Amino acid sequence: MAKKIDQQLALQGGMKAVSTIEGKGEPKIGVEEFMSVAERFGFSEKALKKMRDAAEADDLGGGPFLANYYSDLPETKVKAYERIARETFGAKYAIGVTSGTAALNCAFVAAGVGPGKEVICPAIGFYATAAAVVHSKGIPIFCDVDESLGMDPKKIEGLITPRTVALAPTHVMGTVADMTAIMRIARKHKLKVVEDCAQSCGGKVKGKHVGTIGDLGCFSISAYKIVGGGEGGLILTDDLRLYERCQGIAECGGLWRPDRFAPPRYKGELFSGTNYRMPELEAAIDIVQLRRMPGTVKRFHNVKMRILKQLKTFREIRPQTLNDPDGEVGYALRFFPETIGLGERIVEALRAEGIGCGMRGEHGAPDWHVYHSMFPITTKTGATSEGCPYTCPLYTGNGGAVEYQRGDCPVADDLFDRNISVGLNQWFTAQDCRNIAKGVNKVLGAFCTEDPRAKAWV
Ligand SMILES: Cc1ncc(COP(=O)(O)O)c(C=O)c1O
């Protein structure tokens, strides 16, 4: 007997059991709902427009699709951000990630950091650099700084051991590290260089952007940086293999590949990674930020140089060394008074002149920008009671033993407490610069001895 048409398999010409879905419901998050959240953050009209475009562009039926992953757009916001980063900095490969710390974790693993390995990190910078080494199962070794507040190249070689795999200079607070000397040492000892550019995005050394001089460059593109939206990060490299290793960490082992689930394409390609994928929304904002970066940096740079050129020199004042004055981002002007006591008087007088500044001083609160206060590291406490990676047999069994305490890096101990920092604003006019220079000269002249042979500002 012939089956009724609605009982016949659709495969055999019967009626489809499911021809429409009646339940429509609501998108997971509607564009307007999404925009009302975005508007609360006070972004500019231009940034809001970018966000709306991102939200409307890729709606798969469930509302705005705010991930780079699975998108079939010809160029997602994240891909555009990476392209603009390659063009802006002049790097072959760029990866957008969720934070500067994530970028550092990827870079260290890519550089070969792992159990039993050491990375030489600066004594002044930020905890995230050393933390990312530990997160990559390696051990940070702190290198003292010089008067640039960057890693002192003269102190690096004494810290290199058979376990060292990388140097991780930080470009500190708008300045640039002595990359020429650092690269020379790294190449001599066959070490990788991971530049931490979180505080000096847009800085240059000999005309080359920081982040493109070492093997890998890491950036934080977070709201509290001069170039930043919400929370984001960036990795740059010219080396395909390093790029692929970074992707391995950032994209769950290998999901970034054209054929995501394919077996390894070459020996060692796939290892367990995590997910540091940058969201589309963040990328939409950071595209605006990156495009603005050259202008922002130029304004900061010009303000700083304009002020520095008008400053007199004094016997009791050592200006911060600028490793490459032309490449300075320059959002702060720094100098070291001979004593903390003198510094306190200068700070008080500068503030009275209307010049915003600060000095940590002798009894400053703990601060994770200097090595001796980075407690998650200095206490050598592992996430579990085994105390990895500090107790790892691959480390201790290979001569590794590390202790951290104030006194390890005496120059950093001293200069971190004794530096006076005058905050600069990219929008200062020529008259603002003249007034500030005049105020600094007046105050330093009142407490110090003018000396044309003293260390120059620039
Ligand atoms: C030198 C340095 N490295 C890394 C980071 C970490 O960046 P993020 O906060 O984006 O993880 C920061 C952040 O302030 C930093 O200053």
C-alpha cells in the first residue's frame, strides 16, 4: 500500500516535516540595545558610528555578531585592525589580542619560554611583563636600569645563563629603550627579544617603530594608554614561524588556520593554546585609535621637545637620559634631583606654580611598576601548592635558583623613588610650553645651582 505523502521520507519525495520555524523570538542582543550600552561610555560620535557599523555589518540572525571568528565578511574589524597595524608600524605580521598581557604571553611562548627557561626583564616597567613570563612557565630575572629608566645594557650580560632564552626590554613611560645595544647583546648570545611597547606606542629608535626592532613587539591598547579604546593588545613580528606560534596561543592552538580542525601541517605546529581573540567591538574602536596614533605622538613629542629646549641645566639635577630624543613619545618630563629631600621641595614649589608633577619618595606605597613590589612574583608563590614554575625540576635541576628582594637592582631602587615626573599634555600650546619651562627654570633656579656643564636635557 502506498504511504501517505506526509509519512513518506522527504528523501523519497515526501513532505518535509519542518518547512518553516514559527518561533521568532528576539535577537540575542539588538543593535539599539547594544548601542545604548556603548553610548554610556561617552565615546565620540565617530567611534559610536564605527561601533554601529560593526554591530550592523554582521548579523547572522541572532543580533550583531561581534566576533572575528566564523565571520564571512571579506574583512572583519579585527582583520582591518591588524592590517592597519601592519601598515602603521611597518611589520609583516600583526595579531590583535585581548590585552597587552595576553600579547606578552603569546610572544614569550613563541620565543621559546617554558619550563626551566629564564627571561631578562627590566627592574622598572610593569608587573605584566614578568607575570607573562611566569604564565609562560618561565622565570623572570630582573635587570637594573640606567638613567633612562630602561634596562641598562651594561648589566645584561652578567645575568645571561644557559637557561636564558629572551630579553624583554620595556620602553618605559613614553621613552625608548637602548635597542641598539640590547639587540647587539641579544644577537651575540642568540637570544630572542620581546619588546614591551605598552607604555610607548608610536615611539621610534633610529626612525624604526618600537615593536619592530626585536623579534616580537607587544602593545597594550587599553583605555588608560595614550592609544587605547577599552581593553586590547597587539603583537607584531616579521617572522612567520613566530607569528604562527603566537597564533597557536591566541587562537586555541590552531583555529586561526584556513582549515581550522586540520591535523598539524608540519611537525610542532599544534600545541595547546588558549583564547585571546580580540572582539570586533574593541577592534572597531582601536582602528580609530591606531589611525590617530601618529598625530597624537607627534603632538606629545613636540610639546616635550619644545619644553626641554627651554630648560636650563643645574648641578643638582640629572635629566632622564633619552636614548633617542627624536623617537620619544614624551608624555612626561622626568628628572632626578640629587636627594629625595630636595625633590620634595621642588615638587611642592612646582605644584604651587601650577605645574602638575609627582615624586614617589622614600615612603611611597607599594607599586607594581618596580620589581621589588611585584609581590605575585617576588614571593615566588605558584598558583597551586607545588610552587611551579619556581620549583620545576627542569629549572632547579639545571642550576636555576632565584630570589627577589629590594637591593637586587640598586639603581632602580634609588631612581624609582627619586624621579620627579611632570605630566605633559599633547594639547599644550607654544605659550603653555613657555610657561611650564619658565616655571621649571624658576623653581630649579631657587633650589639648585645653575651650571651650563651639568647634564643636558636633550
Ligand atoms: C609595560 C606594560 N606592559 C604590559 C602591560 C599590560 O597591558 P594590559 O593591561 O593591556 O594587559 C602594561 C599595562 O599597563 C604595561 O604598562
